[in-house]
Amino acid sequence: MDSITLAVERLTDAILQALEREEPSPASVRLLLRRYAATGRDDILRALEPALTRALDAWAQAPRDEFAGWLMVFVEAAVVSEDDRVREAAGGLAAGLRESWGRERRIAVGAAGVDACLRAEAAGLSGAGLQAAIDELERLVGAAYEPGEGLTRAARGGRARLADHVSAASALLTAHECTGRLPYSMLAEELMQFVARTLGDADAAGFLDGETASKPFADNCEAASVLYRLDALHRSADYREAAVVAPAADYGRDAERILLWLAPQVPEAGLGGAVYGLAAAGGFAPPL
């Protein structure tokens, strides 16, 4: 068993124990959904059922910044659950996220919300309309994007924020999956190339955040997820022929390098480590 797989196995057990004492987080529930689908473990199901029930009862009281995470939970839960409350919760969360469209200035928060709404729309759970979500994504990215300089127009002092670039790249990849439009995936790749060039560490794995000069655990997990999704595109001969791609890029290798570096940190992350398990599954969001 390789170190990444072992880290996910231990993480799953740690989350099961933590849920005996703590309220579930969106990422922890999503990870349990995926781990149960992959393993069929009874102990995961015993923890998952009450965690989903608590989420269905409490989502409306969740902080607005958690709406995107909970919407992703219910999008994935709808695949395996026939409970009408799952669809109702997804619709309510999508509606709540749409209320901020046109006003949200935080790129990472706004892009995560659009990403979740695009997923919900593809699953028939949102009702927002695909074009409305695309328009909001284009507004967010357009306000901050500078060709060759990433999303630095919205950054304080021009210091690039890792979360902004990763969240925007993820939403752009989802937009490509929903529409087939190459400019979205190509811009996602450009943003991650900018991250590698300006926030990468030549001597170690992982990306820095331009504002804090730290290497945030969750943001690096999500960066690995985005890199895995770019790697999947690069593996398609049809995509390589149609799109402009970085010819020497090996995004799968880069993602694995990040996860190997993060693996020793997982035991200390608690429920916050769930995002590592999602990344190790091969992408921040499952295929549409």
C-alpha cells in the first residue's frame, strides 16, 4: 500500500472517530460518501447516515460561506439517495448562493459557489440556469484576471492568493465539462501555470500563498485536485489536438508530489483532513 492510499485509509478511520464527538463538515461527509461507494464498509454507512441527517436538518443555519460545500454534499448524495429532502436542500442552497451573484467580490468564495451551482445544474438540482452560473463565473474572473499575471488585479499589493487561483481554476474546469468550451479549460490551465511559476517552491512540493507566505494545507489539497483534472484532459488525444496546452506539463506527477508531501500532515488535520481524501480520489469534483 503506497503512502497516499495509507493516508486515506487512516484518514477515513480518524474521521469516523471524530464524528462521534464533532459535527460533520461538508468535506468529511463527501469523503464518507465516496469511501462507502468504493468500499461498502458498514462502519462508514453507520456514520454516514446520521451525518447526512444532521446536515439535512441544519444546512439552512450554516454560515453562508459554507453553502458551496454543503451543496456539493447534496449533489453527490442525490446520486445514491431518493430522499426528497436532499433535492430540496440542494435547491435551497443553490438559491442562497445565487443571492450573492453580481455582488460577491471574494474570488475564492464566489468561484466555489459557482462551481457547486454548475454541478447542481448538471445534476438537475439547481434550477438556476447554466448560463446564469457561467455569467457569474465570467464576472468574477474577468474582474481580477490580467493576461500572463493570473488573478492579481484583485489581490492586495499584487500578491497572488492561492485559494483564488485554485477555486477559479476548478470552476473553469467544471464550466468546460458543462459546456465543452475550450477557453474555460485553457484559462484554468493558464492559472495553474501561473501558480506554479509564481507560488511554487523549486526545492519542495506544494504552493505558497502570496499573502501569507505559508503553504495552506486545504488549498494545496484542492490544488492537487485541480492538477489531477488537468492531467485527465491532457491524457485525451482529442483534447490535446483541439486545445492549446503546456506541452511539457505532467500534472498527475505534480499532484502526486503534493499529496506525498502532505501525507504526514493528515493525522493532525482532524475533520479538516477530509479534503486530502477528496484530492487523493483523483479530483476535487467527480466527473459529470
